[in-house]
Amino acid sequence: MSYVDAIEALADPTRRQIIDRLRGGGLPVGAIAEGMAVSRPAVSQHLRVLSDAGLLTVTPLGNKRLYAIAPDGVDDLRAYLDGLWDDALAAFARAADAQAKGKTHD
């Protein structure tokens, strides 16, 4: 999957809440859904979107499935954001240089 899929998946606040719950390690859907404002079937749908976006791994564990954050999916998203950050810093440096050069000629 691409970083675009990850960004679209994380646009939903419920999916971000699920990711936050999984930061400490893998959990079954029941533990993820516990205390959430949406139903367990809705959580399952959100888990599917996150999995399809490459952000989660799903490991069968007996009659349950264990959901965990997928390092590769997060790496793809991070690489995109790092590139965005690098571009923003470079643009800032160019603007600062241009402004400094403009002031030295005044």
C-alpha cells in the first residue's frame, strides 16, 4: 500500500483511536473495542480499513485475531512525512537566505 492509503485511513478519528490503543502492542478486536463509542462490528470494519492500508498486521491466535501496528506501513508513511518535512525546511532556508541577501543590499 502507499502512504496515500495510510493518510486516508488515518483521516478518521476512530481509526486514529484504534492505532493509539495498539501502540503498546497487539490486541484482539474485543480488547480494542472495549470502551469505544462505536460497536464491535464497526471496530472490525475500521480494522479492515487500517489493515488494507498496510498499517496493521493480523495474526490468527486460536479463534481470535491479534491486530498490531505494521512497522513497514508506518515506515512508508514516515518516509513520506520525512520528505515533506525536508522539503519544508529547505524552502524555509531558501526564503531566509533570500531575505538575508535582500537586507544586505539595502
